[in-house]
Amino acid sequence: MLTTDRPSDLFVARNTIASGTPASPRGAGAYGPQETLELLWRYRRFLAVVVLAGPLLSLAIGLLLTPIYTASSALVFDRNDNRPYEASADARQLERNKSAMETELDVIRSRVFLGTVVDSLELVNDPFYNTYLSSAESRFDGLFRTLGLKGKDSRAGQEARNVSPQAQRDRAISRLLETFTVDRKGDSLAMTVHVKQTNPTRAAALADAIAERYVSWTSKLKDSATRQTVEFLDQQASDLVRSIAEKEREIASFASVSDLSFDPKDDLLRARMEQLNEQYTLARVDEAGAWARVNEAKRRRSVSGDAGVGEVVTSDHLTGLRTEGARLERLLAQLSSKFGKSHPEVMDAQAELTSNRAMAADEANRIIRGLENEAEIASLRVNKFAAEVGVLQERIKSRNLSEIKRRELERDLTSEQKRYDAVVQRLGELNPEVLEVKNSAVVASYAEVPTEPSFPQLGFLIAGGTVGFIFLGVVAVIIADLFDSRLYQPDMVEGVLRRPNLTTIPDYRIGARMAIDPYSLMLKDPNTAIARATRSLCLAWRSLDRQSGGKILMVASANSGDGKTTCALAMAAMATTTGVRTVIVDSDPRSNGAAARLQVLSSDTEWRTTPPRTGDRVPVSPLYPYLNVIVSRPSAHDCEQLFASLRDSFDLVIVDAPALSESQEAVWLSTYTDSVVVVVSSGVTRERDLAYLAERLNLSDALLLGGILNFHGRPRDGIGGAGWSARLAGLIGRGRTRQPEFVH
């Protein structure tokens, strides 16, 4: 098992800088001004191609498209819309408003009007409008027409005959509607007719023809409407004359049949009716009184006996019988008290009283029968008067209905006469021989033959195509950026590693090769961008690895080509200039590795089994004598001894480890080092590769200090530009003559 005897302070430093799970830097995608500019600069080549292709393609399309010419003619409408055929006087003279003009626009665009234009100009025979003719013509027919052969129109004519004339006319109308527009401005009474055609002369002729045709067509419609109105009024007048005559004959016939007249007979009938009503009312009163006396007599008889009847009707005989009965009752009472009930006088008095009562009952019955007879007679009179009143009422009702019918006929006659008078008056105003029908519109401007096509307009097409391509390019760039997992910015590196980005090194390459020798340049000119970035890296290492007291720093990367070796050499050079004893351990000798760049031969400097002892001279680069380089691939035991020996001899040991994509040695070497920095190539290293490297280093319990974003943008001092090549060559030459002093 790989182990190391690093000081316990190193583990304290590990706890201070706790490792975390790598995270995605693309959690919330927001594009600010700086991010947008960087995104556009990142895809500048693609955008340049898009911007260049936009106008070129628009120009090619504009040259290939068939030019369309637009001709315009103008119509001006009369402000007062004259309508002589209207029945209302207010409707005959109306001022044109916005709604009326909108209606005129709809009418001029209607298929009915355009059908008259097609018929008058015979557009059915024009293949541009009747597409059945153009679609039926084959390539060979066009060739025959060009050569002037007899059979040139055989197929076209045969195909056109298969389509009905109405269908061909409808197709021509639809085609004309597509190439014809009408508009007006604001509340203006003028309309502009626009016709689009491939032939400019044909376009101007069609625009003029549509305008003139609309003026004549609307005039004919108005004249036709006026004549139809006159014909209708003539027919109405004739019908009204016949109707008036029929009404008069009907009134005369009805009056004779219904015996209607204005003589006093009608007054006598009504007077008789009033008299009968009065007699009928009196008879009803008498009847009610007679029956009331009968009922009162019967009631009093039931209450007071036969003698009570006399209270209702005066009767001397009944009064005498009542007086005699009272005398007999007194006598009977005296005799009974004097002689007893069985005495002959008492019995005679009793018999006389019984006879008196019988006579009173007969008289009461006679009186009641008389009253009933009188009541019945009153009822008969009432019934007679009621019958006479009913007969008179029926006669009066019949005469009233006849009178209503006569008045109705008279009203109808009056109405017909008034209608006839109105019709005759309208006919006098609408005399077609005298009345002049005024045109509602005139042609104000005839179309000019266009000299420039309205479509395509190359300037507008090129500008629109350029803007459209730029927009599509920006959208494509944004979409590509959403699916791009490469790392470009320092915050992206920090988001994946959960560590700070120690420094950002600018791009000092031209294409795929080095533009300069960065080690000499940053030593001779400490104000360059590379020197400042490398100096920041050394300060970050001192600041972060100070607590652990570590000296061994491993430089790792996810993929080869990320600039890991360049960063290691630049850090070693900068640390050496500041008095730090530094050595580079190249653990992955390659053709473009640290040893190869510094021209250190592996046969002279590679340590395989014996690590350097204290006091041994470490090999230096013949090209850069101030850089110490060790080429070594030690085993686990040799690696531990090598790092222990170097720790005692140097202040900084930079281990140039192999890339993770080529070998897993960097993961296991990290267990022997004090700290690790990861180099990320801007725009090359992908998120998943860096996350995998961070995860592997976390599993090996490595102290990850942070990341280095390499090849990020261009340096502001012009490094990497072609114009600085002479200056850079001079700086490199001067750097080789004067080298810094350092302690071996």
C-alpha cells in the first residue's frame, strides 16, 4: 500500500481546506454584458462566417428572384354620395364617411368587380393569371412554341379544355386578387390601386384599367339601380290605380248591401232602444217590488198568522175579520169563566171563532195569490222588454259592424290614394330622360410605367438578410453554449473544483504552436501578462500551502495539451528569480515534456534506482541554466526516498505529472506530494473530465489547492500577435546572455 510520512501539519491543512464534491458551474445560466461579449468573442469565427454569408446569400437570392414591378393609379370619390334611387330624401344625399370608404375598399376588392375586369381584359387567355394554361404547358410545348412548329399548343390547349371555363375564370380572378391591392390614407377620399407584375408596361396598363373600370362599373350600377327604381315605381302606380278603383267599387257595393245611410232612421232606432231600456228598467223594479211583497206576506203569515198578511196589503175584509175574531175571543173567555167549557153558549162562541179564523185564512190566501199573480205579470213584462231590447241590440250591433267595415274600406282607399300620390311624385323626380346620374368617383392619377422593381430590393434584402443571419447566428451561439460543457471562465473552474482559481494565464500561442519563449520573456519583462499571472501563482502557493509547510507541489491536468508543463516551467522560473530553490521533477518524459523543452537528456539525468544524495548536483538545463530538472519514473520506494531527499535540498519541488487521460500515475503520485494544482485549458477542458480528475484526487486524499485557467484570451501587452515577433525574438536573445544567479 502506498503511504507517506508527511508531517502532521499537512493533515491539519487538509482539514482547513476541506475537500468537497465537484459541482456544476452551469446551475443558473445568465448572460450579462461581459459574458455576452466573451461569448461572441469565443465564437467570433462562426459569427464572422455568418455575417459574411448573410449579405452574400441575400445578394444571390435577390439576383435569382424574378423582379416584380408595381404600378399605381389613384381614384378620388365625391364627398357627397348621390343616390337618386333611395326612397328617403335624407338618404339621397349622404356625406361619405370612414365606413362608406371602407365599404368602397371592400367592393373594389370583391370577386364580382374583379370578374368584370377579367372579362373586359380577357385575362383568362393570359397564362400569368390563368395558371391552368401555364401548368398545362410542358417543356416540349415551350420548345415547339419557340421553334414555331404547328403542334406547339397541342398539350396546353388539351389540358385547358379539360377545365371548365368558370374554373379558369375563377383562377384568373384569384390570381388578380393576389397581385392587386388597394389602400387609402387616414380619412382621405382618395384610393390608390397597386398592381404587381413582372412586366412593367403590363402593370401600368392593368392599374389604369382597374381604376377606369371601377368608375364605369359603379356608374352603370347607379344608372341601373335608378332605372330599376323607375320601373318599380311605374308598376306600383299601375297597381295602386287598380287597387283604388277596386276599393271604391267595394265600398259602394257594401253600403248598398248593408243598407248604410246617414238618414234619421239610425236616430229613431237608437231612441227606441233608449225608451225600451227605460221601460225595461221600470219593469224590473216593479217585478222586484211585487216579489218582495209576496215574500213579505208569506213571512208575516208564518210569524203572525193570517192576520199578519194584512200588515203587508191593506184589506178591509181581513181587518173586519181580525176585529171580529178579537171580539169572539173575549166573549169566549168570559163565557168560559162564567159557564164552563161545556155550556152551549161557550160552544157556540167556539164555533163562531173557528169560522172567523177559517174566513181569515181564506182571505190571506186570496191576498197572497193576488200578490203572486201581480209578481208573475211583472216578470212577464220584464221578459218581454228584455226580448225587445235584445233584438234591438242585435240590429244595432250588426249596423255598427257594417259601419266599421265601411270606415275600414274608406281608410284603405285613403291610404292607397296617398301611396299613389307619393309614387307619382317620385316618378316626377326620377325621370330617366331628364335626370343626370353623376359618377361617384373619377380617375385622379394614371399609373406611370415603373422603371425600378419593387421586389426584390437588393439594399433592403441584403440588410434584412444580414440582420436575420446575425440574429440566427447569435441564437445558434447561445444554443451551442447551452450544450457546450467546456470550461471558459475562472468561475466555471471554481464551480467544478470547489477551490479558488489561483491564476489565469493568457493565451500566448499562434495557432497550435508557441508564439514566444515565455520563461525568458517574463524574466526580462516582469510587467507582461504572463509574468504577472505566474507571480500570482507563486504567491497563491505560498499563501495556501504555508500552513502545512509543504514543499512538493504536483501540477496535474485532465488531458494532454492543457499547458501543464508550460505552467510548471513558468512557475519554476518565477520562483527561482525570487530566491526560492526550485527543482522540476519530470515524471512523464515525452517529446514535448519539460526535459525535452529544456534540452535535458534523459540518459544523463534519469535516476532509476538511486535517489540523489544531499550535496549531489542536480542536473540543470543547458538552454536555461537557472532551471533544475530531474527526469524520473521511480517506484513506490524510490519515489518516497526521492521526495524526502529533495525536500531537504530545495524549497519548492514541482512535479510535472502525466495527464489523467494518459495515465493514472498522477492520482497515486498525489499521495506523496504536499499539494496539487490542476491546469485547465480554456475552451478545451470539459467539465466532466475536470470533475473526474477532482474526484480521483479527492479519493487519494490529495490536498487540492486550486486551479489554473490556461490559454484564457489574449494578453493586453500584445504577446501572441504577429507584429511583436521581432521584439520577442530580441527579448529572448537578451535573456539568454544574462541569467539570474541561484543556489544549487
